[in-house]
Amino acid sequence: MVAEVQLRGVYVPVVTPFDERGALDVGALERLTDGVLAAGAAGVVTLATTGEPTALDDAERAAVVAACSRVCADRGAGLVVGAATNDTRTTVARHEALADVPAVTASLAVVPYYVRPTEAAVVAHFQHVAARSPVPLVLYNVPYRTGQGLGAGPLLEMAATDNIAGLKQAVGCIDADTLTVLAGAPRGFALLGGDDPYLFPLTLMGAPGAIAASANLCTGRFVAMIEHGLAGEVAPGRAHAEALLPLVRALFAEPSPAVIKALLHAEGRIPTPDVRMPLSNASAAAVERALAVRPV
């Protein structure tokens, strides 16, 4: 077996709440994490893009992981921790630091960004990290952020690598490479949807779940949609997908997670809508549009 973890259902990459002074609000993060798990999420992802990890210092990163770990341990839920950079040594060190964190299911390990290594070098990077990591890796293929995409060949090579449990596939579409990986990956390797507009059809094609930023909101409906997909129940799943699509598009009308945080704040679930620079808070118009299309 490639890894000793089974990934299934909706994993929510939770935002990082900030208070009125701009400081990390650990209590709000714990409540938010508990809320999405109570709504049916299989687990949460922390220090993912939605959590603004590049804007956090080391102490804040540790506090975020500890808060989510406490809640996930209490609920028996999965915790996936973003632990990769564009430097292999740092990526290994961050993975090794997860050894003593309760409730960690896996890491989320993004393709090295900015430096644009070759596909072969990316494979070597991840195999090197996987051999040293105390937790299984979920690879994150997101070429519109990293500048380097991975095709079916290298993805299938890594899918057969020990201690690599899955993949968050976010290539902006459902393409032939994605379908090839779904068809050819070994049993136990989980290709998780990472582009929120395509989660339901991807589940129908064999994906066992999703890492869905939009599921910070309407978590229960995203969970229901994915469960219908896993059961092959097209009509009810499609109804959820069609109801959620306008919200998904509105949440990403401006750089994430600004609009997501604005709606969470409007619902009273986090203390401020604030993101940290260089991001800017969502515009009033974007927030108004998203509120208008939020399904009941």
C-alpha cells in the first residue's frame, strides 16, 4: 500500500482569522474549525493558500497548527498541514516537525514554486521529502500559482511512491491528464478535487473527495454534494452543484481568501474580514455580489 491513510470526503482549508489589532485570533480559528467539522467535513487543511501561510511568522504558524490539531483530535477528524516551500531542505524540516502533532493525517505539499524545476526534478524533490516525512504527503498541483504543472506521467510515478497518499489537483479544468491519473493511480491513492467549480463532476469520475476553499461557507451543502457524487446520485448532486456554482464564482472574483473572509465575517463567524498585505480586503461590490448568491 502506498500510504496508511484513506482520504475521503470534503476537507476544508480554513482561513486564518485576525482580530481588530491584526493579531491571530486562536479562539476564532478553533470555533471555525469546529463549525466546519460539525457540518460534516471529513477534516481541515491548515496553512494552505486559504490560510495565508506566507503572511504568518513561525510562532503564528505553530499556533495555527496547534489550534486545529486540538479541535481535530477532539472530534476524531483528519488534519492536513501545509508544509512545503520551494526549498527542499526547508520542506523536509517542516515535515519532520509534524511528527509530534496530534491528529495529523497528512501534509499538503505544493509543487516548488517560482524556481520552476523540471518535472523530473519535482518528482525527485517529492520522493526525497516522502522518504523523510513522518506523515504521508498529499501533493498539490496548481500550475497557475507555481509556474510549473505536472502531467499524468510524473503524477502516476509519484502515486506509486511510498508515503505519498494523494494529490490535490487544481489545474483549472478537468483535463486528460487528470482523467488519466484517476484511471491509472494505484488503489489507495486519492486524487482530490482542488478547483471548486469542478468538484462534483470530478467525483463522478472517481475522485474520492475534495479540498475546497469555498466550503468554509455552506459546508453542509458541499458535503452533501460530494456524498451524492460518491454514491453516483447524479440528480441531487447536480442540484447542489448548480446552487453552489454562483457562490464559488463570486468567492474567487477577487484574490482568495478576501471574499471568503468577508462573508465569514458577515455571518459573525470571524472577528474581522481582514487579510494581510500584500493582499487587500474584498471590495464592497464583491462582497455584495457574493452575499446575493449565497444559497440557503
